[in-house]
Amino acid sequence: MTGSPHSASLPAHVDVLIVGAGISGIDAAYRVRSQCPDRSYAVLEARESLGGTWDLFRYPGVRADSDIYTLSFPFQPWTGENSMADGDEILDYLRRTVDRFGIDRHIHCSTKVIAANWTSEQARWTVTVERSAGEDGPRRSTVTCTFLYMCTGYYDYERGHDPQFPGIESFAGTVAHPQFWPDGLDHTGKRVVVIGSGATAITVAPAMARDAAKVTMLQRTPTWITALPRKDRFAAKVRRRLPAGLAHRIVRARNAAYSNAFYHYCRRFPDRARALLTRVAVRRIGEEAVREHFTPSYAPWDQRVCITADADLFKAIKREEVDVVTDHIDRFVAEGVRLRSGTVLPADIVVTATGLRMLAFGHITVSVDGEPVEPACHLLWRGAMLSDVPNFALCFGYVNLSWTMRADLTARLVCRVLNHMRRADLAAVTPPAEPGVRERPMIELASGYVQRGVQDFPRQGHRAPWRMRQTYLLDSADIARASLRRELRGVPRASVRPAGDDTVRIGG
């Protein structure tokens, strides 16, 4: 599959409808295909190509901010050389995966989901979609499904965070947001200011510095940054000696364990973690630069710890290709960005790496029997299903580990639920809300993009099965032994009225 839109007409009804053809949606499709082979499924993708994040972001240097062995699928070994993979490598990997397993035949691109309504009487979802129709513009139609699985990610693809910088309209140069990178933007020999200090900023700054006249990374506050090698020597050694599948599982498990251990080390021993990360940076760029620009006021993993691959940001700073300025923006002026200190940073291009807008359902209106579903009014059962919403799952990845690790756990749990419904002859299942559960934010990070949007997301609880622990091994064990019969409320198939000629069923 080349990533072009699937030309086949949409099915009228499927057992499982997956929304989104990024990493989460592809993983979900594989799990449904392999663990629930008697269910029909389709994957709807609003964009013209599959890939999700990796098709959307096209800025210079775009890459994963976690190692590829945990970001890739457990069922499709990574065969590339880099452990910190570039965006185009990941996109190619996703395309090869859907080709290998025949998932491409079930993906319908240029198909935007507008709304989904559950009808209890018939125990099915009616999903309104909008498809491109050439010069006539988009056309709307409906698809029904028994189970709706949202794999839309957690941020807004249509809009990034816009801080509304004063005077930006007076800037004489080009403003580029990483989420909507202008085609053909040439930064060769140009003066570039990158606003931000998160994962995107620390990636795009050294990448643009290779050809730009000068790059300045302008940050309001510092971020904790550590360096990891682009190539993993341990992985290379294991892959030389073992079959690809076994080598992939070993490296994936080792890297997941390392990442999780580091996260919990930071949370338990914040002062030691501060000292460790500070030493790494000081060895690269010196004590003065670290003290001024790379010593955050918060503890490591209060916000995400960012990774510079092969220490490329630190190296670019050492070579004086990238300057770091820590200050607040007063306003844009014609020649660049004026700071509160009065300094003007001259620029031909300003990159606004100012963060994401979080979004729970990807602009999709969800309702049950006509009543809107507000995500923040529901608890998230085992990180997968909303309390009191039937036959509905959504995927949220880990914040302290690769997204795919949690996405795959969720997909496997969804398949367990589907098979439970078949065995128990149920038309619908719902995790009922429990009294006495104390609610907490779903994501417990102090990062700006999280604090701006997390209040609109589902909530987690203080105890199982509503608690989202950021520990893969514990979550894996919990999901494997979860009692679906006890934790889910079921609706017998015999009590549901069939819809027309389509019998409501799971499988068959």
C-alpha cells in the first residue's frame, strides 16, 4: 500500500469499526484480525494517507522521541539501523506492516467521522462519515457497527496551540508551525528562531542548524533533556545472533524495563535524578550553559524528560550553530522577536514549536440514545472503556513509555471483551460507574499542553479497575487476569431488537 486513499466503498455494517489509521489503529486492526478472526472490521482515516502523527508532521528532523523497539509493534520486528528512528522510516514501517497483514484492504482514507450515536434498542452504533467526492465536495453517509474503537490519538490534528503572540502580523519573515510545515520552505542560509523547549523544539533546532545561517532556540523556561544514541549497540549485537522476532522481543523488553525504571527512579528520587541529568548536560556543554538554560525548576518527570538523539542539540550548541535564549516574548516586530529584556532576535523564519492542543475524540460528537457523551464526566475502565458507555473503547498511550506499549495492551483487552461477548451471547457490555471512586486527572503531568486540555478528558480513579498505572508489567498482568464477567454489565443478545435485515451479533 502506498498510503493513498482506499477506493472501495464503505461497508454498510461491520462488527468492529476502528477510527484512525495511525499506530493505534493499525495495532487495533491487527489484534482484531488475529484474535477475533470471525469479526468483520474496517478502519476509517480522515487524512488522505495512513500513518497518523507520522504522516502529519513533516518538519526538519522529525523523529520519534522514544526508542523504536518499544514504539514499533510486537508482531512486526523493526529491521532498520536506527533505534531513534526518523519520521519517514516510521511511516515506511507502518505501510509495510499493513501490507504484510492485509490490513490495507480494510483501511478507508479520506473518510472523516463526524458523529457516532449508540441506539440501545438495537445495540449498535450509527456513525456519520464524510468522504471526499471530487469537485462535488464531501458527501455524508452512515456506517453501523456493533463495537466502536476510537484510535484518534489525544491531540487536535486541525489546530496546534497558538499563544497569540502580539504583533505577529507585523513580522516580515515566515512563521512556520511544526504541525503544518509549509511545503518547500527553504531555510538554507536563513536566520531561524525556534520558539519552545519541548521535544519538537530540541529536534527541529539542530536539524535546521545544518543549513541555516543561525538558529536560536528561544525558551520561556528550561526543560530536562537527556542524550541517547541514535543506534543501539545492544540491539545490534542481539540482532546479529538471534532470529529477528526473538531479537525484537528481547530488545523491546529490555528498553521498556529501562525506560520504566528510569521514570520511577525520577519520581522516587527527584534530587538524584536532577543531579544525574545535570551531569549529562554539563559534560556536553559546560556548567555555565546548563545553569542558565538547562536547569528546570520542576523535578524530572513532573513534565516529560526530552531526548536529544546522539546529543545533536548539545553538539550544535557546542559548535555555536544553535544559541539558546531563556526569556519571555514581548512582541513580534518586522525584523524578528523582541524580548522583555529589550533584545531583538533577528529572524527570517520563526518556528512556533509551542505545543499541542489536546482532544479526546478528534472532533467527533459521541452520543448514547441521543444524549451527548462528555468525556470528562466518565471514568476510564482499565484505560480502555468509558463508564456507562456501551461497546465503546478508546486508546490512550503511556506518557512515560512509548505510545505503542499501552496501545497494544488496550487492543488485546478489547479483543478479550469481544470474545467475552461472543461466549456469553451478549449484544452489549458496559463498565458501570462505581460509587466511592475518587476521581483524578487521566494524565498527571505538569506540562503546559496537559494542563491546558486534561480537564476535558476522561478521568481515572484512585483504585482498580479505574486507575491508570504507568507501569507496563503491572498493567499487562492486571489486564490478563481482569474478570470481565464481574466488571462489565452485559445486555443479552436475545433482548435486543434486530435492525432490519442485519442481525446484531458479534461474529458469525
